[in-house]
Amino acid sequence: MNHLCGIPSLGGGAHLPKVLSEDELNALKTFRARYETEALGELINSKVNIIDNDAEEKEDSSLQHNMDSNKETHTPTYEVSYDLPASGIRSLDDITLYRFMLADKCKTNEFDLEASHTRLINALKFRKEYKSDMIVHNLATNNIPDKVEECRRLRVACWAGTDHECRPVVFERLGEFFSSGNTIKVEIDDWITSYLYFLETHFMKMRQSAEKNGKIVDRIVYFADFQGVVTSIMNRKIWQVIPLLQTLVKTVELHYPEIVDHIILFNAPRIASAAYKVVKGFLDPVTAAKIQLFSGVPLERFTELVPVSVIPQEYGGTNTTLDYPKTALK
């Protein structure tokens, strides 16, 4: 959240990824007003109520200390303290609010602000419960738990560089993961934590690219290699993966809307179409609409999106420095 806040080359403040229409700006204004009135207002009142009203001097001192020590609650920041209330409420920039609005945009191109508000409040509670803000700090200090490192070896995904629009690019060996049987080798809570580190790394990479290039970066591009999915169907291990993917989508991904611009699934043979339909069925419709499926390696499509220097050599690119190992077996 607030991943572009405080970047000097962007002016240090909140920004929007595009010029919005008058209707969109009005919707954003309405959405912000409701959030700040119901959420931030509740937070401030709860803080004020703890002040000792018996001593005026102490009241002034406590209130000032409260406001100073919770500055991130009132000013959008990328990193926040860990002592947020159970609601996880903090100040949000326009890009974050707009992401949540887009997640529930109707087919008629109208915003469903009620649904977006509910999604946002639940996401903030989720971040508090699962210590997502501590994950942001751990990534900044490269303090990665051993279990997360283990999950990264068992489900291989890497950040290969940036696309033509400076968006971070991810390549994942998804087919190998399907066929490995690694799903049941790690507890579900560890998979959830690992996936949170994966998603929060998206924000970190977007922030780094924005700092480097002096432009707004609010999406990633995702490539998934389905090589090995036939084996997973034949050995039936793919059906161990489906419940995990469902859990990750319903438990985690729901709270990280609108961060992927293109989803390219490749090396996906025709026999994999049934499994693909199962997975697509429980994805968010907005996310599912971004998926493109290819039977081989569509190098031409790759290069439309990313420089050839970002594409791994095994897919026809010239990326010689990429750490992109095969999926480990436990």
C-alpha cells in the first residue's frame, strides 16, 4: 500500500496512474470522503478518548504525543509502524484508493463504491492480522524467514527486470510446481506467508522502478511457464495444487487487487485446458480477463511487452544474469 509515497522524483506525494475523467474524480472524492469519515474519524476518536480528562495540561501533552507518534495514520507512507489498531487503519494515497475502486468496477463501467469500501476495510484488517507491514520492513532490510526461502525453492518465481513501461516482470515455473507434489510438503500457513512476501515484493519492485525512472509504476507483468503440467495431470498431483490456489486467491489475493497488467501463460498444451478452466473459475473475473494462453513460447508476444534482454535465454531471450533455477523437490 502507498508504494509510491515519498519518492522525490515523483514530487513525494500521492499520484494517479492516468488522467481521470470528471466522473472518475468525483467517484474517487466520494470514496475518499467515506473512508476518511468512517475509518480515520473512528481511529482519531478512539485515540482522543484515552486521554485523561482530569488534567488539562496532561490532556494537551497526551494528545500531541498521540498525534506525533501516529503521524503515518494521517499522512500516507509506504512503511508504517506495527502498532496500528486491530482495524489496520492508516492514511491512504489516491493510487491505493483507486486500485480498490477498479477492483469492483461493474461491466457497465460504473464503480461499485460499496463493494470497494468493504474490500478495502477487510484488506486493512487482513494486513494487520497477517503482519503485512512487518513483511514490508523485512523486505526492505532483506530479512527473509527461512520458511519463505524454502517455499521460494519449492515454487520458483523470479523478477527478471522491467518491461517497456518500466513495470516489474515476473517469470514463474508454474507447471513444474504443479507436477512436483511440493504443495503438501509445506504447511498452508507457510504457503500463505510466502505468498504475502511474493506480493509485497511486487510493491517493492514497483517502488524501486518508479524511483529509478521517475515515473508512476503501479502494475507488474506476469509470465507463467506451464511446462510440466501434462506430467502433473498424469500423476494427478495437479489436484493437490488446486485447493492451495483456491486458498491463496480467497485468503490473500483478494486483498491485493489491480496490481497485474498482463498475465501470459505459455507452454500450455491442449490437455491442460481442463485444468486451466478449473483455475480460471475461481479467479477474480477482472484478473481472469487479463490472461492470455499460448501452447508454446510466444517470443513475439513476449517482445511486444518486454525487452529481449529481460527474457530468459531458454525462452529465446538474452537475459544471462537471471537466477531462475529449476523447481526443487523436497
